[in-house]
Amino acid sequence: MKDHKDLDVWIQSMLLVEDIYALTKNFPSDEKYGLSSQIKRAVVSVPSNIAEGASRKGDKEFIQFLYIAMGSLSELETQLILCNRLQFVNSIEIYLHQIEKIKKMLFGLIRYVNNK
């Protein structure tokens, strides 16, 4: 197994973290400890779980952490839709596209690990 920092899905999820942190800088100040905080936790969870899973001994554990990362992406997607509905942001399409891309990469990695 490669080091987690060599995995394309980890690299893409780190880029998503950077983009989401930049997005939340423009949120209303009263959301600092609300939705903004939840979004940051969810997005940081994605590369963190990929890294933690990659460091585990067995494939079964790795896959479990990849599914946790997938759950965090779904949580993030929901939170971004909420932000759009609450008019904190004008467009979330670029972020939804990134999320979809990372989900596909995670599914591919899960399939690969399952079949090796």
C-alpha cells in the first residue's frame, strides 16, 4: 500500500479542505460556531479518515475508514446545500462537483482494495 499522501483521493480531499475553508471565511460572523464549524469538521474528516485507514494493518479496517470518509462527504454536501438555501453562498456547484469526484475516487479505491 502506498503512503496516504500518495493517494490521489487524499490529495483531492486536501484541496477540497482548502477550498471549503476559503468559502467559510465569507459566512456571517454569527455562524462561526454554527454551520461553519460543522462544515469544517466534516471536510477535515475526509482526508483524516483516509490517512487513518491507510495506516491500519488490514484492508477491512482501511475500507471501514474509507466509508467513514464517504459519510463525511455526504454530510458536507448536505451542509453546503443548507448554506445555499440560507443564502450564505451564491453557488455551490463547484464544491458539489469536487465532492462527487472524490466520492467516485473513494468507491474506486474501495473496489480496488476489496478485489486485491
